[in-house]
Amino acid sequence: MNIRIVNNDNSTIELQPEITIDGEKTTIKLPKEKVPANIKYVDFLYDYFVANTGDKGYFVLPLNCEQGVCATYFKERNDTEHATNFSHICCYGYKKEKGGILGIVTGCREYYAVVAGVKNGVYYAYPRFMLDGFPPYEDIVVEYYNLQNGDYSEMARLYRKVQLERYGCIPLKERVKKDERLASAAESIAVRVRQGWKPAPSEVENQYLETEPEMHVACDFDRTAQLAGEFVKQGIDAAEFCLVGWSRMGHDGRYPQIFPVEHLLGGEEKLKALIKKVKSYGYNIVGHDNASDAYTVSEQWDEEYLLKNNDGSLHKMDIWSSGRAHKICPKRYYELFANEHLTKLKELGFQGIHYIDVITILSLLECHDKNHPLTRKESAEWYNKLMQESKEIFGGISSEAGYDYAASVLDFALYTSFFLSGDGLPEICDRPIPFWQLVFHGIILYNPGTYTLNYAAKGIENRLRYFEYGGRPLVCVYANFANGKDWMGREDIRCDTDEEMKDSVSKIKLMYDDYNWLKDVRFAFMESHNEIADKVFEIAYSNGIKVKVDYNTATVAMYGNNVNKVLKIS
């Protein structure tokens, strides 16, 4: 076992770590005092994570929230290597022919990435800590556990245990007992209504008021009230609406500015009337918010609060509805905007699982502004502080995915990955596995992925995937708003006409009924996931119930603990 330190000029230093063995656990530690200043990254080269082509078993590799968790089998393959920038789950595993090993990062978790590859027929995997010039704030530590069976289900159960015992996660069934707002949300299907937007991505990289494109109105406040009424007519008893684009100039309009309420959708009084109407139906309703992005067109634009790169430049992100997005420093967002936004949103009457966009799908970053510098850990702390306060005000908190630095506060992950079908994975990966779901089912509500978003409009296989991966269905009304970008699928749910609205709500009703069909396992832990025959999967839950998903016959069965039922998917 050795540690490789890579400097900014790509020169290397090798060190020996401190190694402690305690039964089935081996702890590898690099004390922070031994790490030189201004290095690029640290690699833990652990010899046990090495296999030869043809060996039985696989690696379990958490990549990121877009790519999810994959299994890599030791098959014939051309030389290749993949390195993540920041892995969304702080562990990785090795299933051997007999037994297995799970490595869990417990020191400098916010800097953890995973490297995996094959060279000359030899497979390898190891953790990398992307320090990017920052000194480590604590010792870098990885704990390795020997496992009896060693499959990914056993790995996930151990990692869940660590989340519950060390990192503050509380089972969902306990949290809903303490907050009726969260309990109501947990019974509800999640429905996002995109109400208005400017062209996305914008042809104008840096928008100003005189160059700002017009906003398209898709579903104003009156029309959204009619949509909610159609839910009632079709017997959807529990729903939680999230209004996307209610704020100034629509979805991703003028962040960090969100007020005044967009007048083209009806203005503040119409919004308050909509919120009151939706709540009168017994539904929750929340508003889409953002704590990350800043655009030049905003009336609150100021470079002072922006996150700075190591060279002092502004950290730029993708071009979106309002042009080039710039990253806001998490500390400065909290100090400047959090109280105003949360207070005004509460005054509007929103209640439920409040949504703040993207913060748990994007990699944590350092801020190098001399007036508000942050490590990645401090960035995580400011985001978690913001999310915790949002929970207390509205009843819950949601964001776009599930980086596990936020696992102790997150109530709903909009989707856990993009590629449940296996598309878009790195060359080293063979197939996606439901590792995140095995860890967090029963702790965090989630929609499995963009693959299952609006699945009632996407065909049988997508619906079956929902039953296999479990979770909370997600509906996006007007999902396809972005030109040339279809990460949520090309199929859409819309309500331009009354007939289209009725048809859309009938699809939503099917997804709501599916959620109720799975209600017996809603608050249970997912204990195992196995392919018991070709394209037949059995998922076991902690309350003794099993779900079998058969892609060959398009059937789902649930049995055990006095439950026995079958659903034919058509």
C-alpha cells in the first residue's frame, strides 16, 4: 500500500500511510500534516483492489449524480481509465469470487473521487482526493471492510449503517411522525409544473435588460389551478405541486433575483389565490428556488458574491435561459439572499418539500475569493444550513439529485441519476446498479432517474424500471422546454387544451396508483436487489416484503408479510 501525491506540475511524491487493522476493518490514514502545500491531488493506491481479466466478480463504482453507480466486470476490454471529479457516494467496492471489500471514505469526504481502469489485462480502482491547492482540513482516511458475501447489496447495507450511525441520517418513517407536512408529502406524487421560460439555451451569452429575450407563457396561475382541479376530478387524492418559473422572467429567469412574482403568469395576487386553491384540495404546493446561479441580467447582479476560481476568475457554468450562468459562493448566498427568499416564500403560503435547484447534483467547489474563501467542506456546510432552515419553514427540502454530503437533511431527490438504462456510461462501466436506492430507500424520498420521470408517457419498460428501483414518481408538466436537450426524455406531459389536460392527468393518475401499489414498502429499507433469471429482478425490503419485476412478461408481483398481489403492465 502506498500513497501518491501529484503536484501542480504533475511531479509526484510517494508516502507510506498509517495502517490500523481491527478485526475485519483496515484503516488507511494520511495525516494532514504530511500533505505538502499546493498539490493537485492524492491517490490511495490500495493493492487489494486489483483483478485480472477473466476473474469472477466486479467493482462497484460511484461516479456522479448524472451517471449514478455502475458495476465493472473483469471481462476482455481495451485499455481504458475513468476518473471522476467528485463521487456522489463516498465509498467504492470490490466483489471477489469469494467475499468482497468495501472502502468507505471517512476523512476529507468532500474531496473524494474514484479512479478505475484496466491496463494490459489488469483491473484497478482507487480513491483520489482532489485538493486543488487547498491543504486538507483533516486527515485523509479510508476504512476498508472485509465482507462475507461481498455483493453490492451487502455493501449498500453496510454503507447505510454508517450513514445512520455516523452521519446523522434518520429513517423517513421516524421523520414523518414529527412533521405532518412531510408526512403529507410522503403520501403524495410529485408534480412539477413549468409555467414559463425564455429560450434555453439562450443565443445571448451575457444578457442585459435591453437584450433579454421574451418569456414564453405555458401554464399561468389560472391554468395551473384548473390543472389541480382536474386532479380532483380524476381521483388523485394526494399530490404535491412545485411551481417552476413562477419567479421573475420564468424558469432560470434572473437569478439570484426571484421577485417580483412574474406578472405575465398573473402576478402575486393570482399566485396567492392559486396556492390557497391548491391547498384547499388537500394538496401541498411549493415553489422552485435557486441558490447557485447568477446572471448578468439580474437586477441584483454583483461580482462580489460570486464564487472565484483558483486564479481569481469567475466560475462560469453552462449557458441557459438567461445566458451564461455564474456560480454564487454558498456562504454569500446564505448571507445575502436566504432570509429574504425564504421569508417571502413563506408569506406567499407555500408548504411542503421546498425545492432548491441543482445544489445536490453539482460537484462541491472551493471559493478562492479572499473576502469569502471556502473549502469544499465549508461549501457543504453552508448548503446544509440553508436546506435545514428550509425544512423547518416549509416541512421538507428537495434538490435535483443526491450527493450524500446532504443525506442527513435531504427529503426528496428529484432523480438519483440520468442513465438508468445504461446509456452514457464511461467505457470502464458495464451496467448501472441501484446502489444509491439500496442505501437510501427508507431514508430519502426519490424518483429513480430521468429515465422514470413522466414514465406513464414513455412506455412499458420505463414503468417496470420504476417498480424495480422503487421510490416516489415524478411528473414534469412541460418537461421538454430546452432546445436540443432532452435529458428528461422527448415524451412530454402538457395541458395546452382541455382534452390534453384530461389525457395528461389520466397518465399522472396511473403513476399515482403505482405509488399506492408500492405503499407497503414506502418506509422500509431496500435490503437486496438480485437478477434471479434473465430480465427478472427480485427486490427484498426490511419489512419482509419482496417485489419481483419480470421484464419478459411485463408483470410485477409483491409477496411476503401477508401481502400477495400481481400487477400486469400494459
